[in-house]
Amino acid sequence: MVNPISSEPEPSLHVAYLLKMFPRLSETFILNEILELERQGVEVEVFSLLPPGDGRFHGSVSELKLTIRYIQREKPESFWMKLGEFEPGVVPPMDRWEPAVEFLRRYRIPRDLDMLLRALIIGAEAKLSGVQHIHAHFATISTRMAALVKLLYDIPYSFTCHAKDIFRNTVDRELFRDLVEGASFAITVSDFNRNFILENTPGVDAEKVIRLYNGIDLNFFQPAQTPRTTDPLQIISVGRLVPKKGFDHLLNALAMLKSDNLNFHATIIGDGDERNRLQQLCTQLGLDNEVDFTGALPIEEVRRICADSS
């Protein structure tokens, strides 16, 4: 009788992340997710549609083992040349292109030829490197690209949706439904998000929409050994300085604390389009002595500031 249990180790899962930009200072949750997959033995690589924006990175980026492939926009003839360099049988035949072209036309997806050609390149490279599954973040260009790759190469995909790709009035609900339909599963980060998707996306497959919180490494963020007992009270807030983050409400709340004679100091960590307006509001509220704007910082520096303030 043959023992059904093999002594050979299970082959590792090989996953590709398809992202608009990687690495990105404001998307620590993606970096942490990939690092954890690598720690668990998953082979990961990244296809990024854009190069990093400003050259600032979290220190933990250096822990990554993966390969990052940048598949940026190029002239169509350049992509045609690259496609011709693949061995026969790698790039799918033209009849496999038809569903992808129909997908682009049905939803009037911008830069359709560029999207198609980049999906062909991504899929070919993923196929050659043995990628078994593609995961995207945000139900926008990256997930649409993953859907195209599946139509062309039959590589399964999934995606995580967060906020602007769920709640904006410009979200195409029919396209969103079809992205979920084509995916192995779709993740969102809160029950509120999931309920909103189910209530506002007619025909969406509820079983495929999974709530999965963004995790926090509690071993990484450790309070100081000796708690602070002296004034002023330290307040830390971290995020992009954009309207939806609500930093104007924070400043107004801090002004109320000052009017109640509470002794505090606030540190706002982050950058964005609202920075100048928020700094002006800070001055108008008389908070210049109580509030510091540090700009965006690596996560290691955020940890230090939090520990020093606890």
C-alpha cells in the first residue's frame, strides 16, 4: 500500500500584486501585507503601473525579497516590439483578445489600447514566472488591469477595495459588480464598506465580498517603558492631508481644548494638497504654538514619535 502522505514539501504559493504605484509612503497597509505574505513563505512579486512618486520609503521596504516590475505607459509600437520578443505560445492568440477588447469597450475604459497592451505584457511575464494568482488594491485601474489579464491568460485575481473606489458618485456600479464577478473574491476593510457595497451594487455576489480588517503589528508599536506623567498632553495624528481625512475637524476640536485651558501639544504627521489650507486654519485658530506639521514620515519615525508621546 502506498503512503498517500508525501515527504516532499508543498510548493510555495506564487502571487503577484498588481498596483498603481509601489512602494508608496501613504500605503503602508500594502507593504505590511506583502511583508507578512513573504514571512509565511508565499513567493510574491509586484507589477507596478507607475514608479515611486517622491523617493521617500519606509525602512521596512528593505526587508522585501520580491521583484518589482514597472510596466509604465509607452508608445504602442514599443509594446508591440516587446510582445514579439516572447516565445511562441506565451502571448495568447487573437481570439483570446476579443473578450478583453469587449470589456474595455463596454465600460468605456480610458486609454483602452494602452490598457490592453500593458495587460498582455503583464500577463506574459506573470505566466513565464509561474504566478498562480494576482491581487490588486483599489477597484480602479489596477483591478481593471487584473481583470484584463484574467480574460487574456486565465490567471485568477482578487482585489481589495477601500474608500474612493466604493463611495464616490463616479463609481460605475455595473463595472464594480462585474469586477467582483470575475474575481475569486473581493476584500473590503470594514463591515460598513461591505454593507454599502451590497446595498448599492445590484446583482453583486455577496458571498464573494469579504470583510478583512487592515491589521496592525502590535509588536511594532510599543509604548514607552515609562509612561509620561508630565504636561503637556501629547496628541498625535497621522494621515494624508486631504479633505476626507477630516484634519480641519481635528484643528477645530483642538481650538475647543485650548479654550478650555487644556495644556496640550499636537503633532500632525502627513502631507497632501490640504497642507497650506490647514496651516492657515491653524494660524486663524491661534494654534501655532500648540500644533506642529511634520510632513510625511517613514513608519519607523512615526513609531518613535508615538513611543515618545505615550
